[in-house]
Amino acid sequence: MSSQQNMGAVRWLIMAVALLWLGCGSAAVPKNLKAAQDAYDAATQGPPAELAPAQLDTADQALAAATAAFQRGEDKIVVDDLVYIAERRTALAVSAANKEAAMREAQSASKEYGSLQEARYQSAEASLRDTQDKLKEQKRKAAEQARRDQERLDAAAKQGAAQVARVKAKLAAEKQARAKAEQRAAAAMASLAEIAKVKEEKRGVVITMSGAVLFATGKHKLLPIATSKLADVAKALKDQGFKKIIVEGHTDSRGAPAENEALSLRRAQEVRTTLIAEGIPASKIQAVGHGSRRPITENDTAEGRANNRRVEIVVTPN
């Protein structure tokens, strides 16, 4: 049995003992954690054990971290994130092993190829002369065809001046339409910048609105002024155009994490509902709540907490 298999067996033995100690009322091992363990065990019995041991060890460490988090009773989201990392690292180990196997096969094939080169060279010499003769004939025919094609092109050019003009006019109109669309998008962005913080990130255009402007403390119903501001946001989004929108709710760290997450989700859903009422297609907008898990600054000052209480509208442009 390999070292990776030994560590996997030990880890599941520890988990079983821990669950027995905690009592029959303890939560069962999550399906995704069990699936991650099974995937890792399968990898240890396959090519990765020999061809990608370093990557497999990294996957083992990630799986150990996920198992430990579950045993400690960490939040399900935290455990799920760690399980996902373990799954991806196991997949990377399998991929690396497959790549190494393919490389070895390629090297073997290269050697075989070399032994065939000499025989092929002799055959190629014979066919080369025949090919050269055929190429000469093909060039002659191609030259003749090119001459006939040029004659047809010349005739078409004389008859198609009006068509060319129509195409140019169409292209000019399309260019003008694009310029107007770009102007509308720029104006929309400028309008957004007047009512919220706007910045471009890898995930898209992020529109950040202070929770104090949108909601009363601890509430998820929109303030009267918030409805007006969100109407302006919706208009700007429609003018700019987009593929999809994700509304993310965030809180500061005060209060229980579960309550913060629930509040942030309700606030995000409230904003989503308002944007839909203002004409944003429901199929293109999603609401999620992150609670206090994604602060943008420290939570130990009133200003920092105020900045962390926010709603972010993440826009994927067209």
C-alpha cells in the first residue's frame, strides 16, 4: 500500500472514531466529502500514485484539511469550500498523471518513428519526382484558372460599383450605430458613478451601494430613497447592456454569522426584486448573500463596519 493510501485510511479511521465519540446524534459524513475521499482513493490506486505523487500529496493535504474542518464542526460553507479544493487538487493530480503518461507514450512513439524514417525516405524519394511533375501540371492549370477568375472579377467589378457603394453605406451606418451604443454605455457608466461606487474587476463591473443608503439598521426592506436610486441603476444597466447580473449582500461582523448571512441574502433579494420591477429580466439576475465573510476593510471601527455593510451589483457586460 502506498503512503497516500496509508494516510487516507488513517484519516477515515480518525473520522470514524471522532464521530463515535461525539455520539449517535452527530451529523453524518457529507456526501461531497465522502465523494472527495473516494476520488482520492481511486487516484492512489491508479496512475497518479506513480506519475504524479507530488500533486497527489497536495490533494491528500487538502482532503485532510476538509476532514478536520468537518470534525471541528466548521460551517457547512467552509467545509464545502475545502472539499471543493480537495476535489480539484485530486483532479489536477489525475490530469498531471495523464499528461505524464501521454508524454511517455509520445517518447516511445518517437523512437518507433525514427526506425521508420529511413524506409520512408527511400519511398519519399521515388514519390517526390512524381509529385514534382504533378505540381508543374497543377501550377499550369492554376495559372489558367486564375486568368479566367480575374476576367470574371474584372467583369463583376464593372457591374458591382453600385453594390459596393451600398455595402459601404451599410458599414458606415453600422459604425455609427456602434459609436452611439458606446456613447450610451459611457453615459450609463457616468450616471452610475454619480449614485454608487463603480469599478471594473475580473468578475465584471462592480456597482457598490452602501447598506446605510438602502436599508435601516438590521432591516431588509428598502428605504424610500433606495427605490429611486435603484430605478436609476436599472435605467443605466439597460442603457449599457449586459449578459447577467449578480446582486451580492454583505454585512459587518457584528451579530451571529448565520443571522448575518440570512440578512444579507434577504437584502440582495430585495434589491433583485426592485431591479426586476424596473425592467431587468428576472432570468438574467441572481441574488446571493455572503454575510460578513467578504469584508473590504476592518470591522473594528464604525467607519469600517459601515463600508462592509453594502450591496454589490456585479454586471457581466455584453
